[in-house]
Amino acid sequence: MIIFKYTLTLALTMQTLSVVVPCYNEEEGLHQLFSQLKQLKGMLGNSYALDLVFVDDGSTDRTFPMLSEFKKEFASMKRHIDVTICRHQANRNLGAALKTGLSVVKGDLVATVDADCTYNLSYIPKMLEMMDSNTDIVLASPYHPAGKSDIRPKYRHFLSITTSKIYSLLTLSRIHTFTALFRVYRRKVIKDADVMPESNGFLAVTEMLVYAVRKGYRVRELPATLTVRKYGRSRMKLLSTICGHFSFMVKLFFRVR
């Protein structure tokens, strides 16, 4: 009876953290991702139930079978963990995968993370601690003065940090990083239609933050280290991404939405 009361109390007080992971041909690095997710559950303990949402964005390698195997493994643990796999039959790009994942989350708080683990998932507990009553979004910030970026080649680092500085000016904010997917949102933010991105590409990540800032949602930054991808390769098409940012900046300058 005492055990039942304890379990019921724990279930009623435990928050749910949804973790959305877009994946496209990530079979080489999924073992690293799975390992960090297991460690994350250990770090969170009984403070949070995990709602893991993977979006296989039309992968042509073993990404989907590996995600399915991982789902079975986590299901057997029976420790307040739920795993959902969404699948696009064809590749639709990062923004589309992100929107698919966000549409099915169950959590009170929602983390969006990179499948390549260029940001270590061990940052998440600290980000959750920063999510106080005056905060709606916490983002990992390699371009914060106390952050660090090992991104290569160096011109990509220059382009990304310059892009973020321009968005900071356009939004009249002090945010240092606008291009990182690695964030934690309150559920109300990702359920706000005015915050949802228009782009299906990499620009969607920036759009979400810009629209959230313009809507008045409050943002905090955690200085973080962006590391070099160890497995696979980036699917970002540099020229189209640059053109997308330029077009979006023009719209913001003229206040077009």
C-alpha cells in the first residue's frame, strides 16, 4: 500500500520532457546518440519522464531499423520512457522533420536536439534548471562570450556567428546564437502557431526563435560547446541556406510575415 501511494505521488508530480530528434542517414552515429540518451535518463532520474520522438526523414541507410531496435530496448526498461518514431517516406529536410516531431510531443517541456551529438546531451539538465518562471526558451549558445565553437571549416563558423549577430540587431535582442537547433521550449511556445516556421529547410531553426522573440517569449542562453561531427556528414546545403537567411533578413527588416 505504501509503495502504491509513493508510485502514485511520483506519477502525479513528475514532469514529462519530450526530446525531438530529426534523423537523416545517421546510422554511423546513432550508437553515440543512444548512449547519450541512456545517460540523460540516468541524470534526470525520477524528476522527468522521457517522451522521445525520432523523425526519420526519408533515410536510405539503416537509420529506421536502428531506431526501431532502440525503441524495443527502451520499452523493455519500463522506467517512465516512451518512444515514438515518425517516418517520412522521402527526405523533406530539417524544418519539415522538426515540424513533424513537434506535432506529436506530449511533454510539458520540449527539447530539440541534433542526432549527430555535436552538442552533448549532458547540457539538458542544466537547461532545465534554467527554465524558471521568467523563461520560456533556453538555448545552447556556442556564440555566447563564454561559449565555444569547433565548427569547421572556419568560414562556416564566421558565417554562422555573423548571421546570428544580424538577427540580434533585427530582433533588438541580446541573443548571441540564432542558428542552433539544441533548445528547450515550454510546451506553450511550440503549440503557438505564430512561432511555427515557414521553411522546411535549415532556416526553420532560426525562424522559430525569431518569431518567438517577436511574440514576446523570454529566452535564456546557456554557454555551450559546439563540437565537430564525428560520424557521417552534414546535409546542409550552404548556398541555399545563405540565400534563405538573406531573404528572411529582408522580410524582417521590412516587418513582413
